[in-house]
Amino acid sequence: RQDRLSFQMLDGHAVGLRPEMGIFIGLQLSGAGRQPLPDNLSQLFRGIAMARPDRQLIVKVKLAAYGYRQATLLARKLDALYSLAEAAFDESNRYDFGLRNVSAVLSTARAARRTWPHMEEEALMMRTL
């Protein structure tokens, strides 16, 4: 087994790599100010396609981790709100309903939960939005 390990130098440190290991880069090119990977780097990686992430599940897990007891209900409502907003607004770069935006809303929800721990959770989410 030891002969299958190869070592690469990263920032001056030796790192053991196994043949089963993979390195993945995720890019989302839609949106203002985002640049594609330079050609000299993109040639080193193989392109893949990914399925659409399950926004409702991601929101549910994060809200539960932040201490929300009604995480399932709130995740369903937040996902419905985002779906309606995506359908209602045009697809210009002014509107961002992706995971980055959801993550920012959830970070605010976590801070709100810490600030007002006894507030009703639905009211807390409304305040967050």
C-alpha cells in the first residue's frame, strides 16, 4: 500500500495523496463579476455536470443546526418563496435566488436566533427576510 502513495508539495508541506483521491472545483458562471477558469487551468480538470441542489433540504438542515424547532415548516415556506420569486422576476443579473443568497439569508437567521432566542420562529424568519 505504501508504494501507491505519492507526495506533492503544497505551501511547503508534504502531503500524502492516495490514487482514490480527487480534487473538484465548483464554478457558477452566471452572475455579475464572475470569471471563467483560465484555459491553462481548465485543461487540467475534467468537466462534469451536477443536478440542481435540493434547496429545501439544505435550508432545513441549516435551520435545524441553528436551533430552529420548526425547521421543516420554515424550509418549505422559504423554498416556496424563492420558487415564486424566481418565477415572478425576470432572469436578469439584478436578482439572485441561488444558494449564495439563501446562505446569506440563513446566516442572518442564525444571528437573529441568537439575538432573540424567545421570539416565535415564523416571526423571526419574517424579520430576517
